[in-house]
Amino acid sequence: MAHNNNNARTIWTREEDKIFESALVEFPDKTPNRWDKIAALIPGKSAKEVEEHYNVLIEDIMDIEAGIIEPPKYRGDCLSTYDDLGEFDDIVQRLVDTNEKQEDLK
């Protein structure tokens, strides 16, 4: 997911996204210093950029779930970081559930 909609967003390569997505699983929601730990795995990305990227991902997931936008299609990739679409769906559902819990707490 390469975003460059405004100056606050940076371009992410597919490889950086793969690292980011794996790190979200490795460092779940309640992990202390989560964004710092994830940023440490992605050269050139700050904790702030990682957190902003996460927020964009959540927005995208919500839009996909609402049918507003189509899921991304990666040329030659086909979600190769996941064993199958079921694993990807599980990750997406965990992100949606986490986001809904956070909204309920506000």
C-alpha cells in the first residue's frame, strides 16, 4: 500500500509493507512502545510514520469492509506473505476488531 496523499504520508514499498504487517502480529495492540519496536524493523521509518501507516491501513480496511473501495491487487504477489486468503482475512478481522474496541473506549 503506497500512500502519498499529503506531506504527512510517506511511500511504502511492498517489502516494507510485508515487514510492517508481520510486525503488527509480532507486537500486538497492547505492546509497550509498539510503534518504536515496529519502526526499528523498517529502515528509514520513524515510529510516527509507522503509526500513521497503521491508521491509514485501518481506514482502508474499514472502506473495503464497507464496499467503498476494492481490496488492493498486488502484481505478481497475490498476498504471498500469507499461506492463504484465510490467514489474510484473519489478520484483517483482528485489525477491525481492535479498531472497534478502541472506538468503543472513546
